Amino acid sequence: MNNLVALKKLIDFELEEFNNSLLNKKPSSLYEPIKYTLDLGGKRMRPLLNLIACDLFDGNVSDAVKPALGLEIFHNFTLLHDDIMDKAPLRRNQPTVHKKWNPDIAILSGDTMFVQSFQYVMQSPTLHLKEVLDVFTKTAIEVCEGQQMDMDFESQLNVSIPQYIKMIGLKTSVLLAGSMKIGAIIGNARAEDAQHIYEFGKNLGIAFQLQDDILDVFGSSQKVGKQTGGDIVSNKKTYLLLKAMDMADRYKKEELQLWMHTTNVDPVEKVEAVKSIYEYLGVKALAEAEMQKFYLKGLTHLNQIPCNQNNKDQLINFAENLMQRES
Amino acid sequence: MNNLVALKKLIDFELEEFNNSLLNKKPSSLYEPIKYTLDLGGKRMRPLLNLIACDLFDGNVSDAVKPALGLEIFHNFTLLHDDIMDKAPLRRNQPTVHKKWNPDIAILSGDTMFVQSFQYVMQSPTLHLKEVLDVFTKTAIEVCEGQQMDMDFESQLNVSIPQYIKMIGLKTSVLLAGSMKIGAIIGNARAEDAQHIYEFGKNLGIAFQLQDDILDVFGSSQKVGKQTGGDIVSNKKTYLLLKAMDMADRYKKEELQLWMHTTNVDPVEKVEAVKSIYEYLGVKALAEAEMQKFYLKGLTHLNQIPCNQNNKDQLINFAENLMQRES
């Protein structure tokens, strides 16, 4: 078993090699934004989960490290394109590519990263290549579907909680799940175990996104790294908002809708008001319970995998840390 | 040997199957624009060249038909994203996706098509999978590089003819070349012959793009399917313009620059004026000679392939038709 620090080092080394290779590539207007994006940092959660999953089955993690990097490049490609669609000015406290350069460059650098991600995922061992690519492309399609659903929700009047869970399942979770499944496949896991690890990742991902929703409102703004309440300001249909609309009586619902539909409102005031409605309705505790439910469901899948308990504990440890994060 | 009509039928059948499969996919806001794009039609040149190349080596074209469709989907994905960047309102006389829907949907439907193109190219025979994917991803990266160079040229004062040829080589030709090479690989061609067919496709592609430049100015607007002179109106740095700037004396150069830099000019008048400068300088004949040079260079590569002359004649016939097109 490799410890987490060692796995993280493998990824950082590979990523640095890749980033350095971009320095000499032409046209630089295409490659500079790619290097910029990857240099912004991040938890490198997807490649880490990929290597941990490979390690879980005592696989050779050096076989998985190139595909792992491919997953990180893919994730960053989706951020690049999502930021255009969301008109986001900042990413990790730095200007987004479409702001620092322009949307055309963000589209095209993103497309290029997409191809590069395939080039890395393709470096899976030949024996597993087809299976890995099947998981990867299925995942990539689902991520696009999730992003489209998210955009559709903006103009959709009634979004149900199951629809919301489906959307975050596609937009966020399948990539965590797919990353782990690819690691398991490269680690020579049996098909049923690779599927268990996929389900673990899928449920963990949903729990993770629900926590994101909670932290956006109730996290400490310093630790979250952005102003809290951004989702409230933009009327984003999160689990908290949808649950509040479900729970509220007629009067509270009207109050909530008034805050959502009034323009030119002071954002700090709006966040405080909506937050106090959430507190009144107790939706934070409900969201936490939902999050816990998905996490525990994930664990039942992990428990069914007949592998070394030490390896499993490392994964559980990593997941618990994710679930207890404050940002 | 399969005749062209039979090969075209294979592609049309596969494409129709794919298009029908999109009908039931959700979210429909993601999949409708994909079906719309592919329904707009087109010459299906890339999949055809792929199958012809496979056939040239007496390969089994049914092995190549899924990757062939992947190449067509990939090409249409690039059109979708290029149209956003070029702010093009029309494609094949119909509104472009970013106009009919919106740019966000065009970005995301394009991304989805990109994944779908991989899913089809991945259906190459296992024996050749890695090699095919290497060619495909290298090609895809180069197409992005070519598009970026084209965008860079817009604000670049001095673009040389060799730079221009390099740009169209990447933006247009490598996909024709790569399509043929993939067909040859699936047709079990020897490595050197697959490379010859690649070079044939590359040179044919450059000749094809030079002809596009000529047709935009000197083609019949009815046959071209769009107003002639669009490149002149938008000051696009084509072979004709770059050659004219090279050839012109000080006075003609000033005249040309005046037309390029004057805003609020009548487009019909501008097209006529620039066209008459082109005629005065004889750049049409020079462009045609350049086009012929690349085409003949391509043929020397084709000639070095030791295969059935009948098969070769079919390819030459197809290429000659391309070179003599009026639209």
C-alpha cells in the first residue's frame, strides 16, 4: 500500500512534467491558458481517488498515473468551459481564462485540454484500454448532460429534489465514480468490485456536492475562499433552496420568493434573510442528513469489496476528511 | 473494390442510425442541436476518404465505418465551435447553433459531439486501436492549433505565405490526411504506405483550401451557396490577399489597404474593387498554380503506394472531382 502523500507526489510530478511541456508549444496563445489553468492548483481529488482505487486492489499505481493525470486535465477542461457558461469572473481567486483572455480562447484551449485528457487516459495498459476508454467516454458524456441539466434548471420553474440529485450525480459525481472505477480496472479488480467502487464514488460525490451547497451558505467565508451565500445571491437552485420551498408554508414561501425576485437588493441583506429562513425551516440539518445518507450508502458498497482492510481504511480516511472539510 | 456510391451509402446508413438514436436522448436541449447540425448535410468527405483509403488496401470497409462516422462527427463538432468564434450566423444556409439556440448550448453540444466522435473512432478493430487513437488525437490537437493560428492572424500585421500554408495545413488538411491514414491502418496498410496516404491527404487538403479561397472570390455565388467575396468583406487573410500584398507595388498596396481599413463601405463595391486588384495582379492564376503544385505533390505520394491501379484510379477520380468543383 502506498500512503496518500506518496500518491499525491506521483501526481504532482506528472502534472509538473506536463505543465513544463506546454512551455514550448505553439501557438502560445493556445497553450498558455492551459498552463495557467492547471497552475491555479486544486485538490487533485480525481487523480488521487484514481490512484487510491488502484492501490485498493494492490494494483501497480505507476500504470494508473498517466490516466490519473488525464482525469485531472479533463476536470479542468470542464471548469474552463463551465466558467464561460456561468460567466464566472474568478476561479480559485484568479481571473478565469475567458476573462483574462477571451471566450474564444477559453473555448479552444478547453477543446485542446479535452484531447490532451484523452491522450493521457489512452496510456492505460493495453489489456484494459478499451474498458477504461468506455468508462471515460461514458463519464464525459454524462458530465455534459449534467451541465446541460444545470443550465436548464435556471429557467425551469419546478425542479424536484430527485431531479436535483440526478443533476449533481451527473455533473459532479460520475467523474469521481469514473475516476475510481478506472483506477480499479487498472488495478485488475474483478468487474463486480470495480462496480462497487464506482457506486461508492458516485454516492460520495453526491454527498460532497450537498456539502458544497451547505458550505456556500453556512461555511466560513475565509475557509471557503469566496464570499458565502453566492448561491443565494444568484438564486441557484441548490438542495437547500429546493428543500426550503418544499418545507415552507404559504407565507414563508412568499417571503422566499420575494427575496428571489426583487432586483437591486443588497446582497448581504439578501443572504442574511434567506439564511434565516433556512434556519427557521431547519433545512441545514436536513441537508446534512441527506449528505450522511448518501455517504453511508457509498460505504455499504465499499464494505462489499473483499480486500485488505488497511487499504480500505486509507480510502475511508480520505473520504471522511472530505466529508468534514470546512471549505 | 467498392464503388463510391456503395461507400457513401454505408456512411449515410450509419449516420442515420446515429441521428435516430439522438431522438430519445435527454436532456433534449443538449441532443437536439447535435441532430440539427448533422442533419444540415455536407459532402461527408472525411468519412468517404477514410473508407476509400481502407478500400485502397483491400481492407474490410465494414471495420472502418464506425471510425469513419466518428471523423464526420468530429468535423461537425469543429464547425459548431468555429461558428461561435467566427460569429457566423449561417451554416449551409441555415442558422448556426449558437444563433438558433445560444452560445452556451453550442459549446456544450459541441463538447458532447467531441466525446461521441471518440466513441465511434474507438470502435476500430482492437488490433489497430492504439495506433488509430494516436493518429486521431494528434490530428484533433493540430486542428485546434490551426484554428488558434487562424484567430491569431486576425490581429497579426504580417502573415507570410508559408505561415498561411502551415495554418491551413493544420486547420483543414490534417483531418483529411488523418481520416485517410486511419482508413489505411484499418485496411492493414504497411506503415510507410499509411504515411504516403497521409501525405497525399495533407497536400490534397491544402490544394482544397486554396481552391476554397479562389472560389470565395471568383466562384459563382449560386454554386458556392453563399455570397461571393465574403473573405474580402471581412479582410480575411487568404492566399489571394497575402499574395496580392506581396505582388503589389506601393500604389496598389495603398489602394488595397485603403479598402481594408475603410469602414462603412458598400460591400459589393469593396468586393468588386479588391477583385479587380486581384485580377490586375494576376493572383488568381498564381493561386491556381499553387493549388496544382500541392495536388501534384500529393499524387507523387499516392504513386509510391504499390497497390491495385483500379483502386488508385477511384481515389484519383474522387480527388480530381474535388479539384474541379465549382462550389
